Amino acid sequence: MLASVAESTPPAALMRLMERGAALLAEGRAAESLELLQRAASVPDAPALAHGLLAEALEAEGRLDEALLAADRAVRSGEGAPPWLRARARIRRALGQSLAGLDDAAAAVMADPSDIESKSLLGICLSEAGRHDEALLLLHQAFSAEPGSAQRAAMLGFGFLRAGRHAAAEEVLGLAEAMAPQAPGIAALRAQNALAAGEPERAIAIAEAAVHRCAADVRLFSVLGQARQRLGQDAAALDAYAAALRLDPGSGYLRHLVAALGGDAAPARADGRYVAEVFDGYASRFEASLFALGYRVPGMMLRMIERARPEVAAGRAKLGPVLDLGCGTGLMGATLHDLLGDALVGVDMSSRMIEEARAKGVYTRLDCLDIEAALRAEEGLYDVILLADVLCYFGELAPLLRQLRARLAPGGLLLLSVEAAAPEARWTLARSGRYAHGEAYLRAALAEAGLVAREFRSEPIRWEGEDPVQGHVVCAMAGG
Amino acid sequence: MDGLPGREALAAALADMAAGQPARALPTLRALVEAAPEDAVLQLNLGMALMDAGHLSEAEAPLLAAAQAAPRHPEPCFRLARLRHLRGDTPTAETLYRAALARAPGHVAALAGLAEVARSLGRPEEAASLLREALLHAPQDAGLRLALARALVHSGEAAAALEELAEPLRRGGPAGRLGAVWAEALRARHGSERACALAREQAQAHPLCAARAAGLAVLCEAEGRGAAALSAWRAAEALAPEDPDILAGLAQSLARHRDHAAALDAFDRAIALAPDEPALRLGRGEQLWRLHRLSEAADALRAALRDFGPDERTRATLALVLVSQGLQDEAMAEAEAAGGENALLLGLTSVGPYHPEAGRAEVLAARARALHQRLSEGLLPYTAPPPRAEGRLRLGLISAHFGKHPVGWLTVAGIEHLPREQFEVHVFSLGDRPGEIAARFRARADAWHLVEPGTPDAMLLERLRGAELDILIELGGHGQGGRARLLRHRAAPVQIKWVGSQAASTGTPNIDWMLTDRWETPEGFEPYYTERLLRMPDGYVCYSPPPAAPPVAPSPAGFSGAVTFGCYNNLAKVTPRVLAAWARILDALPEARLVLRTHALGDGPTREGFTARARAAGLDLARVEMHGAVPHDQLLAAYGEIDISLDPFPYTGGLTVCESLWMGVPVLTLVGSSFAGRHAFSHLSNVGLADWAVFSEEAYVSEAIRRARDIPALAALRAGMRARVAASPLCDGPRFGAHLAAVLREAWERRDRPA
């Protein structure tokens, strides 16, 4: 045993490559470390450490696909050592493979249940997956083990925030901020929590103080913009979004928000990157936030279908093929589960949403596509087509409705929801960055596309704080 | 050594030398030589130990004594030859190498030295045959084989060179040199790009080979891929941490990446292994200067000049150090001594404008014309891109300073507000800077071209020309990291100089315009510039105040009853005449104080020297506070300690003036004739405070005294200052952007018409 250890001791040069590479990585000089770590990992039978460090360097450089390969090698040759499982978990999360990431984090905890870093990461993964009780348990253990660490406190705060426990979140995030007042990320999280708790003024105070205290940070300006917007301070919100956009000029999300606030002309539909980024960022906490918002659309649509198809509601028949456009995390699929008798096809342009939907196990096919592209490619006919809370990313509806009608099977149902604009308006781009549609316009667009509303309900589709958001939910069929 | 008989002492000294510890042998050898000065062996060994320890200037005397005492011995001749060779005296070195060979025809090192002389004088075939001869005597010597390979590359026999290198690459050799020659041979054989790819493949196959890592680094550098080169140097260093050539390569690469502390460390390690390498000593001095360790930098450079004799670049760097210490006369003398183009450049940019005499517009103009003439030789032909149909002009910006740097603070708002429908902006960033200002440049840029540190001139010119620009604005000048000189070959039909070492005319052929204003260069100033003057309607810059700047503090004189003056400019600007003026002001105001704050004052010996000069100028030091540098936010807050900024002259404040005004503190300036001499005048006029500018030293002193006596007026001015500056054209981005667009269009339309 001793001899084999001696034989497997890497030569001094290899050790230096890894040591110096690790030191550069720790100093935040990932680019400089690459040549060292690539060489270390190229040595025949390189130790897991070499692959693992290379994975971390590539991850830091944003070369995620290569990082994943290196992390695979590290996990394989390191026999599942927790640091490399964690690295792979982080890389997978960054690649949008959050469930696989969760598996890795869980494996890391099982390999060494005492490892705080692993627990913390698993806690975050669980939190994002909406498994709040387990998440909070782990995040709390990690925090208790290192009560002086601002990062641990911040992560626990994050867990509370995700779980909707805003008072508890404020307590630990306040603590974290006191420990690391220069860290803009912590302040941004605390402001986000205040905003989620329905206290935009406090969110503004937190963010503004941090803007003065910390280095310029895109997250801070972004949450500051959201909070100001919530209070109707649109000009000030625009300033904040514009500042954020200057710091992250490639962000379609921010560009769209700036446009929505009048910083630029409103585009005819939302920038594709805006939709993908909003939902990639929120995928796993999306459902929780929708339920917290009192989201009613799935239930309303279910009852509309049951009214239109009493034999299905009674369990004597099943639905034909269903197309769920903008399926998100698969809420509609889960809602319709008992009625399904044929294919259920989901389409969404956020890969993270698709992954969440896939985890529900009810969709027969999931396509990560833009809705219009999906419709162009689609050749089948559907018994039910669903557009739940997705037309808020479209201004003009008529062309889309025409495409939809073409995909309805004889007697098929088209269910859609929109946010209500003023009755006389056609459509408007709201401050929230979402489109709203006027009733008359919607009816006209349906008629123009050859669709007849079987039911047209105008009522609150969700609540924002105390305020109901009015919408129209329609069940339509092909006319004539 | 007292207890040891001479023979044993000598044996111990020789053992030290053999062990690579020549410095340890020196005391013994000196004592022995003193006791027996006629002993050739002792003199020779003392000379060799001195050379090996890097004390080149002292080595010549004992070597000459040895040569005299033992005229038939080859070694003193060889050592003297080597010494002359290191000091750049190639002809004498050649004669002495031949003398050594006449005494011992098989002297391998002399053959190698002579070969090196032959190669450097463009006789590579002769070098190769000398080296083949040397290899007959020492077939195992890897160094000789490398030198032969190098000579072969230079003789156009790259394939033969690669064959020579196969053996050392397999068995190992001096990794850094081996890698460099290998890279040279690969490039000669396959061209730069293919050579780089081959070196990459080899890295995979031989991941632990330091020579190949060094070779890859060299090839990346030649390809303009400085970041990859740095990483490869890091790998080479990890694989061969004791190789001086690799450490030198790493040090230079780190320096180009502005990581001066790490570069200094690498230079120190390299020098410990190769004390007689002039480039390392110069590099070390440069890093010390960049780290504001000015007195150490001056010592290091002076020692290098002593050891290796006069060297243009070493003198030029020493001139920069001296001016940073506030020694304008000494710096000017050193710059002149450097001679050649260095003298002209320094006189025009980094040293001359600070000097009371050399900084006058007429003197600068003469230098600019001389430089212009010198740079007009060997210009590469240029063809303008075909005119585009659409109306947008393609505007290039080139600088190393798109970030938190005066160039950033003084240009970003103007660039941001250049109308997008009129200008397509291409930014050529020499290296990368992090932070918010950098992000703002990126946000405005229609195209971002990162030029990695160390990108060769030819490659940069090709990239600039490849962008088919209509107008190119240069924002770095001849200062550190600037590439203004390159633009003499022209990269756009219209080339303009703007902020960034904009102290005087650039004296650069094909830089057509100087972006300026009527205060910087009023009518009649045209003869001082080799460029045409492109005047903005307001000031020539647009200041972006830092968002995190603290609020304006109340006037300190309001509490103390007496004025506190301040100057937060660098010491290079503070001349003896400035000190004398300040002394007169403080003399007249017995309660007044003066606060100075700059990097150089944090360097002990520099501060002592400055203190002595201040005392000599008659300043009452009891009323002068001196501080080293502080972080930027603290520097801004420190304006709360002062009532009036006293601007230095002849090189006036630029960004410092804007910051002082933003922090509520008015600036009293003496207007000079050079561009640098009128920065402050331009900014003050632009915010409506031209009455704070004076035109003689007498007026400077009397006006300071008069202003200091009216504390209520100072308080009132201070209270409204930030609002005044914010509302002025100095901070009006949209207005500036529109004006800039108009003058750029004017320059474009007048491009084919002579001045």
C-alpha cells in the first residue's frame, strides 16, 4: 500500500503546475492558470486534482462545455470526491442542467456528510427546486457551522427568500450585510427580499445605500429599478435600468426593461433573450412565485376544458393530443394530467423551464423553441392547444392566431390568457415589460383568424400584492 | 580569512565561485589581491568573481592587470572580451575574442563569443562554422548546439536548425533559451500561425517540457496573443523555476499586463540567477518606478548604467524616475544624455513639458519638428479604404486607458453621446481594464477590438487598417502604453490626437489634427504644432464626475479662520519655481497652511529630497503637510481639507482640476504656453471661472493672497461650485457629443484640403 502511494506520487514538476495553477485560480486569475492546468491534466494518469482544477478554471472562464468534460474526468478519477462533485454540480447548474446538478450535490453530501461546502451547495440546489424545508435545514446547518461567514448567512437568507419567509430572510441577510458591507451581491439579495415582501421603499433604501457603498454592480441597479418601478417612479427606474444596462450591455433582459420604460421605442414583441433570461433565471422558483401570486389561469383553463368536454370531465373519455405553448415548468401538464389520453407536447424557449417540465414526467415531447418557430415546424393537428400566460410576450396577435387555427383538429379547443389593457386599446407594452391586450382587439383578432370564443371570461388572473391583475381567459374553437 | 594561509583561502574562494556564490568569494579575493597585486591568477579570479556577481564596472581593472601579468594566458583576454561584449562594445569584443583564440585555438567559450559577434553583425554562416568548430571540442554542450541552431535559422536553414534542436529537446537543456530558439526555428520554417499551432500540439504530447512551454509563450507573443503567452510563461516557470530566461520572459509578460509587483518578483529571481544581464536590471528598475518606489528605482538604474555602460533605454527610464521625483533639471539632463529618438520623445512628452525652460511652447515645437523629421523616414505606403455609400463615419479610438484613468474620466461621456446614426465607433483597447468606465465604453462601442499586451507593431497596424476606419483618434500619446508613434504609417484617412499624454504636439507624421479649444490653443498658436488645430466650441474634454464622490464638505477656513491651500498633483509638476511661489504666498499669510498629497511623497528618500528642496525654497515646513497616495474615494474626500487648490506650472493640472472643482475647491492656475501649460485654464474657463487664471508668477502669488483673505467669498463660491460645474459644458455630455460630432465631420470633410 505504502509502495503504491510512493509510486503514484506525481513528479515535482506536475506538483508545481497544480500548486501554482491552484494559487492563480484562488487569486481570481483563471485565464493565467489555464496553460498550467491543461498541462497538468494532459500528463498520462493525471490525478483527479489536475482535472478538477482545470474544470474550475474553465468554469471561471465561462467555457462550460469543456469544464463539464474536465469535471467528469475529475469525478471519475477521483472516485467521486466531494470537491469535484461540487464543481460538476455548479457547472451543470450553469449549463441549465439543474436536476443533474442537484444529483451531484447530493452525492457530494453522501460521500462526506460533514462537508459544509457540499451541504451548502445542495441546499441551494434544493431551494431552487422548490424543496424548501430540506433546503433550509441544510443551509441552516452550513450557517451554524460557520456563523462568522457572510457567504453562509447570505445563502441561508437566499433559502428563506425562496421559501417566501421574508422576515427570517431579512434577519440573516442583514447579518450577512453587516459582515460584508462591501459585497454588492448580498445587498442586492436583501433588497430583492424587501421587494418580495412587498416593501419597495425599503428595497430602494437598501439598494441606494449599497450603490454608494459598494462597487457598481448590475444586480444592485437591477433590483433598484424593479423597486422604483413598483412605486411608479418610472423615470428613476429607467435611470437604474440604464445604469445596469451600461454595466451589462449584452443583457437582452435589461435592454427590454429599458425599452419598456420608454428608453427606446417598444418592439413589436419581446426580445427573445428577454424571455429566455427571465425564465432561465427563475425557472425553478417559478411555480412557487406563481402560486404565491395567486395564479389562477391553470385552474380556470381546466374548468373551461371540463365544461367543453363533459364526457372527459366525467372520466368516460380522454383528451386527444395536447399542445402546450409556453409550457414553462409544466404547470398545465400537471393540471391536465388526469384528462390526458394522447400526446402532450410542450414548447418553451427557456431550457431551464423545459428541464423543470421534463422532471414532471407528463410530457411526451418537449421542444426548446420559440413559439412561432415551433408552429412553423409543427405539422400535426391538436385536440387542445394551450397558451397560458404566454401572449403577454406578444403585441400583435392576429398572425399568431391564424397559425394556431391551422393546427386545431376538427372540434379542437384553443385556450389562451392575456392581461387586460384598457377596453379600447389594441395592445400596450406595460411598465412590467409585459404586453396587455384590449377586449375588443382580442375579439377582433380571434374573429379575423376564424376563431369563435366558446367562453370569454374577464376576471382577475392573479394578484400582485393586494391588487388583482385583470385578464381575459378564452376558450375558442374554429368557426364555421 | 585571517587564520587561513593564502592557498587555503584561495581554495575556499574558488569553491564559492564554483558553487555559484561569487559574491561570497569577493572579500577573500580582494584581500588576496591587495596582498599580491602582481599575481595574475588572483587578479583573474577577482575579475571573474566581480563579473559573475554583476559588478561589471569594477571587473575591468583586475582583468587588465591579469592580462598584463600573464600576457600568454587566454583567459584574461576572453574575460575582457566578454566584458566588452556585455557592455555593447562589439568591435573591441571581437578583437579580444580573437586574441584569446590566438593564445588557445580551442577555447570553446571564445569561439562561442566570436560566433555571437558574427551573428549579431549579420554573418550567420561564419557564426555557424565557428560553433561547429566549438562543438568538436565540446560535443555535449547544449548551449553551443542552441547557438548553432540559432545561427542556422539566421542563415535560412530552419530545417537544419530543427534537426539540431531535436537532441536537446529530447535530453533537456537550458529550457528558456532552448524554447526561444525552437520557437524561432519553427516560425522560420512554418510561419507564425502554423508554428503556434504546432507548439500547442507539442504541449499536449509533452506537457511537462519547460522548453516547449517557453517556446509556445514566445510564439503567442509574436501572434499578438499576450494573455495566452502569460499563461504559457507561467507554465514554463512552474516546470523550470530556476531558469533565468524563463523568469525573464515571465517578468516581461507580467509587466506588459501591468502586474508590476509580480513582475518585480520575477525580475528579482531572474537577476539572482543571471546578474550580468542588462535587460533584467533595466526591467527591475522600470517595475520599481511603476510601483512608485522611486529612490530604489533610481539606484537600480544608476547601478545598471555603471555596470553595463551608457544605454539609451536605461537612461530614458532613469529620466522618467527623476522627473517623478520632482527633479526636473536632472531628468532633463538624463533625457538629453539618452540621445536619439528617446531624447526627442522625452523632451516632448514625459519630461520636457514639466521643465520650466524645456516646457515652453517654442522649445517643445522645435522638438516636435525634429521628431517629425526623424519619424518621416521609412513610412509604409497607405491606401485609404474605398468610400462607403452610407453617411455614417467609422470612427476608431485607440488607447490603453479605456477605464479608470484620466483618459476615461475625460472622454467617456463625450464618446457616449456621439450620435449612433452618425458614427460607428470601433474601440481598439490596448489591454483590458475592468470597472464601470470600461463598461460604458463597451456599451457605446459598435465594435470592440481587444489588442493584447505586447502585440507587435506590424500586427496592430494591420488590424487598424483592416477595420477600414474613416477617422482614428489616438488617446495614449508617446506615454506609457501609448502607440502614437505607430500612426506615422497612417491607419485612417483622418488621424486625430486627443487626451492621453496630450502635453504638446505629437510631432508624429500623419497625425493630422490636434483636438483642442480656444483656451488651450488660441489663434496664433498654430506654429507650435505639427498637427492642424481642431477647436471644440467649449472645452476640449468632457468630465464624468464619479457617481460615488462624497458631497462637498464645508470650507475648512470657516472653522479655522485661515485658508488651507492644497496641491494633489504629482511631484513631477512641482518645480523649484512653484515652491518659491508657494513660499511667498505662505510668507504673506502667517496662518495659512499647505497640504500636498501624491504618490511620490510616500517614498521615504524622495520625500526627504523634496523636503530639502522645499526648505531651500523658503517654505515654512511647519505649515506644510505631506501625504502619500490614498485610494481615489479618499483622495476626493481629502478636498474637504483644503480651501484653494494651487495649480503647479508649467505643467498644469488636468483631471486634478476637474476633481478639485467637483469637490467644491477652486483652482488658481498660472497659464503657460504649452498644451500642458493650459489644461487648467481650459477647464476653469469652461466652468466660467477664467478669473482664477493668471498670466505671471507675480500675479499668481498676489492673487492667491488676495483670494485667501476673502473667506466669505470662498465659502460662497464653494457652496455653489458643484452645481455650477454640473451645469457647465465641462459636464454636459449631450452638448459635448454633438459638438464632437460636428468637428469630426469637419475634419473629415477637410481631409484632402491642406491647412
